[in-house]
Amino acid sequence: MHKIPSITWNTDTKLAVADVDETIAEVYTPAVPEMIEELSSFLADGGKLFMVTGGSLARVKKGITDLIEPALRCNILVSHCSGAEVWGFQGDGEINTKPFYSIYEDNFTDDMKQRWRQAVDQLITEFNLRPHPAQPKTEFWEKIGREPHDIMLDDRGPQITLEVVNGHDLTEEQMAEFTQEIPLTHDGRHDLRLALMKRAGELLNEMNVPITPHLGGVFALDLAIEGSSKTTSIKYVLENPKALAAIGITIEDLAKPSSFEVWGDKYSVIQGGTDRYMSIALPPSVRSIDFREEDPAEFLEGYNIVIWDGEHHLHNGLLEYLQSRHD
């Protein structure tokens, strides 16, 4: 029997604030055609989309916005690399020549950029990691294998991400391959990212580079610009009439909390869910939909975070929710 979700479409939604990886599409994978169709329909009906992601602008363009009709892209904003920049699109569908803001280009000298990458190189050397290009995890496992020293390294400019696809739940045998201590997570996993995060913080501090390492997604370690986050980028847009005007909306249009909706898949405070930072940027009564099966006891108190209870989850759950608009 088809499971009917209790969460119904919010007809007041003017601005959807959405995570990308595992919410709109699989990691490093284009959105499926059905998702592009539904997002396009939402935009054509007057909706506005603000994608806020730890991923790169190139990933969002190639996997999502390039697949949307050019005339609709002017209804989209993109904040990439954990809030480091916010971009919009021109009327012809081309990306703007400059971001609305860039913490990276405005604050980082060439020397700082070089020291940052030196710290990453040292981290990789100390842990004997073998970096590979970013790719879908299934392709990685098929081509590279499942050894914990094999990681994906994605230098996104304003953010460097290590995808520790084989090391977020180490066995005792795998742990013995490292000389460093691998801490336990709250749920009893030995997560290599915790050791990498600690040492990365030390190296970046020694190099005097304002970069903060933090967990991202299920197996990522993001080295992001200090002070930038999904919260800061959303607040910037909501306080910037020029950025809102770029997508044909005003501050007054967003006066009601029901004008917003947040779509994400990682809200757990305990699990390091970065999507909660989208909710924090908005009034607490704004509905945030979690398309991952998480424990509500791990959510921020006082925020309207609900778990999608349809048949599907992650990007398939969001697709199911978007398709419910037509019911």
C-alpha cells in the first residue's frame, strides 16, 4: 500500500532554502531528470530557490542549474563552499560575472591561500592518505576500493574537502594501520575524520590561516573559511535587497515565516548536521523538512524541524514531496 505522508505542500512558499548533496541529488552526481522537472515547475510557478551547500559552485552548475531552462535560472541563488560566496544568474541564464560577496577573495592573500594548501599537504603526508579526484562514491569503490587511506580530495577554492569514504567507521584492524589515535563518536564508531579534524586545526593554526575544519555530510571533512556558514550566507541575502531583487523578490514578500521553507537531510546536533544552520538563519517557526530518518531528540530545541514520512528519503524523498504539489 502506498504510504501517504502527513506533511503536505506549503502553498505559501515563496523562497525554498535547500541543501544540495543528498537532498537535491546524490553526492557528486547530477540531479535526476524528474528532480529537474519538479524544480523547474516550482520556479515556473513563481517559486524562488536558494541552494546553500558545502559543495562547489561548479558542482551545482554542472549537476543542477545547467540542466534547468536558462530563462528560469534568474529565480535561483547559490551559496557554495559553506557560505563563502553567494552567486546569482543573469536573465539569459548565464552565471553573474561576480558573486554578491566573496569572503575568500576579499580576505585571502595569495600567501594565505598557499599556506592553507601546504597545511593540507602536510595532513595528507602525516596520515599517509592517498588522495583521488572527487567522484560518486559507488564509482570510487569500484575503481579505487575500500582502503581507509584512499580518500577523495576536492579543492573548491574557498573550501577544501576531504571525502573520507572508507574511514568514518573503522574496524580495529583498520585502526591499527594508523599511528594516530582515532577517537570514538558518540554512537561508538571510530571515525578517522575526528583525528584528521584535530590535526588539521593544529596545522592551520600553526600556519596562521583562518580556516576551520568541521564534519560535513556522512563522510566529509570540510576545511571552510572561519566565520562563514550556511547561517551567515542566508542572513546576508535576507538583509540584502539587491540580492533578493536579483531573484525578483523583496524583503516584504518574506514577511511571514510561512513564506520560507527549508529542505535538508542533516539536522542532528549530535551527528554534526550542518543543515540546522539553515534553520538558525530563519525565524524558528519556519518549517524545515528533514529528508533523512534522524532522531528528533537530536534536533535543535524550539525549531520547527519535521521528518519527511513518505515512502522515500534523501533526494528521492524531496522529489516525492515536490511531486505532491500536483495532488
